[in-house]
Amino acid sequence: MTDVAKTLGPLPQRAGHLPMRDAIDLYMAHYAGRDTTRLQRLGWWQQKLDTLPLQDLGDDQVHAALEELAQQPSRYYAGDDAEGKPIYKAKRKPISPATINRYAASLAAVITWTIKRRIAPRGFVHPCRSIERQTEASGKTRFLSDDERARLLDACRAAPWPRMYVLALMGLTTGARKGELLALRWEDVDLERAVATCGRSKNGDPKVLPVVPAVVEILRSFSGKPSELVFPCATPTSLSHSRSSGRMFSSRRRSATSDFTTCGTAAPRCSPPQAPPCWRSRTCWGIDSCR
């Protein structure tokens, strides 16, 4: 990103001549959302559109860029290099329609912002409105059976990374996302109250997870300084024991939600004063038989 947001000061008005790379810089300088992937996607748009003036951006350029993107192979995060920069490796399959839609949506957000803030020229036609969304695959909804859950916990207990088991157990018993758990720091965990705070929900409410006794017991043996991560060194290598950690956590979250429904309770949302009994029940999750 350039320093345009700092050098321009107040937002320019009706600046149709503004290069797209600078328009994206301005947008990100004022972005207050929680989408951590938006910066990477908009970085790609900066490379594609570069010095193209905002007023000259049309649906033809957007369509051509997305068509080119659709021909590129999908990539995955493979850790950081010696300078701390992320490393992405190519997969054999092409980029999915869902990913293309996310790229289109990120650029559309920038254009919408420039129109609302009066940066775009008067009468500017939004170039993304005529872009057709890709049809996304519905995907396969996957739930873990009781046997799969037990075998998963056994495999995680045998993993080289010592915290793999408790990470899996928290995923199963809270329904939290992988990123939410990996971002937890000890200052976010209250072992006395058996709760963990992991940011905020989509509507902005604090998101507090109930922690079952089995997890509390294990976490006590790992506890560290308040600023330290609960699950440090959770690199792709340490998570590779479970093949695809992303798909595994998706199955866990759906399984946890299904179990909440079976037990007659709602999935955790925000700040319950006391977790419902079934959240703290080991037998409800088959934990006693898997430890």
C-alpha cells in the first residue's frame, strides 16, 4: 500500500482522475471491518488496475480481470518466509466460483465507498453492478458421527503437536472457528468461570465460548502469560496431522451445532452468565470415553 491516505489529508471530492491503486489505499485506510482477507484481494486489484483512473473504470475492465482470475490455479497459505511474508502455493484445481465472487465483492465495496464519499465523479455508474455473479456450488454438509468423533480425538491425542488434542476438543465442544481458537490469548480465557472470549459476533456482540471441564483441566497445565497465545506454533505443519484442518473444523462446527440442537440448547452466542448444563457434560460429548 502507498502513503496516499496520509499525503492527501481530507478525502478528495469528485476526483475522477484518482488512480485505482490510490482509491483502494484510501478505502483500506478507512476500513473498519473484520475481514482479514480483504487486504490480500484488494492488493490483487491494485496490481491489475494500477494507474487506471477511477473515472475510466468500467464493467469491461472488471469482467476481463475476473475472467483472467478464473484461469489461475487456486492457492493455499503455506507459512511465512524468512522476512515474515506469507507464502502461497498453487493447487491443481482452478479458483472456485465462490472465490471469484469474493474478489468481485471486494472491488465493489471500494467503488460503493468512493460513490458514497463523493470521491467518484458525479453520475458515475457503478461498474460492478452489471457483473454477473458466479454460481457457487452448494457443497456437501458434513457431520461427524460418534465413532468419527472418538477416532478424531484419539488421532489428535497422538499428534506430534502436544496441543492438538485440546484444540480439537475445544472445536467440538464450542463450535468455534479454527481462526477464533488459534487467535485466543490467555488473557481471553477465564478458567475459573470456564469461558473464553474470542472477539465479536457478526452483529458486534461479544462472543463468549463455554469451556467444558475436560478442556479447563488440560488448559491449566498449559497456562502462560496473559499476552501469549493459547495455541502457539499452530503452523500448517503442526496442523497437517489432520489432513485438511479447514474442512475438519467445518465438520466440527456443524457437529457441535447439531449436538447443541440435540441437547435442546442454543449454540453459544454472547456472554451467558452460566453455560447450560449440557455444555459442561462430559458424557454428552463422549469425552470420558475418549480421554
